[in-house]
Amino acid sequence: MFLLCIVLFSCVRSVDPELCDVINDFSRNSIYLRLKLNCHGKQGIYLVRNIDCYLYLHSHLDIDKEEYKKLMLRQLTSEKALDIRGSYDSESPFILVSGSLDDLPIDTLFNRYFVRRNKYLILNSDGITNNLKWDIIAILFKKNVYCRDDDETGNLTIIE
């Protein structure tokens, strides 16, 4: 019996409590999610705001919020690609990430691309392309640092 308990507990992954908060945020400017997807025939790493992902999957798969939360928690803690079937949809909220910054340490990202304003780190958008912005968000998410667009300014923001 004791051995069975050890085996069962060793199979359970610990989940970042903040990740649960991210998945439960359905606000207009919710956190960007980093997902491994097979999306419209292209497998890769994609970004999508939590609310946009929910609305897309709700309209295409008819899942409710509770089903969505379970699916996302499973997906975000797995290495498997989620299959988003169908042809390319111009309304698709999923953004394919190039992955050109994968080797940069988090401190380098903060020092090179962000400025501090009060309790926020804000992306210094001077000379930043959208592709670079998406790469930065993807790396930070992978390291459990979550980004959103600020409601008032539209700036990419990390709340510390």
C-alpha cells in the first residue's frame, strides 16, 4: 500500500498556483498563454490571450469554462501538442512564435527589453518588432513569468 502511494504521488506534477490564476482570468486583457499546438496544419509554439483561447475553443468545440480550465491545465503541464483542426481561419487568435530568443536568461531579457515603472516591468517598445515581442512573451511564460497588455496604455506588462 505504501509503495502504491509513492508511485501515485510521483506521477502527479506540481502545478504553479499562479498558473491556475492565469487560466481563471477571463478579463479582456488576460495573460498570454504559451501553447504547443498543431494549428491549421502548422505545429509549433503559439501565443494566445487566455480569453481569446477560451472564446475560440468555446465557439469551435462548444466547451464551457470548467471544461476549458481542465483542458488548459492539462495542456500547459504537458509536452503534447493540442490539435486545432480545420483550415486557416483569419479570425484565429493564435500567434506562431519563431523561437529566436530561447537561450537568453531571464535577467538578460529584463535588462535588455524592460523598464521599471513602480511595481511593473513594462516592455520598452522602441525598436521591438511584433515577432520579437512574441518571442519574449513565450520565453517568459516558459519560465513562469506571465505577461499581459495593460488596460490603459496597451503596453506589455509584467506585474511583480
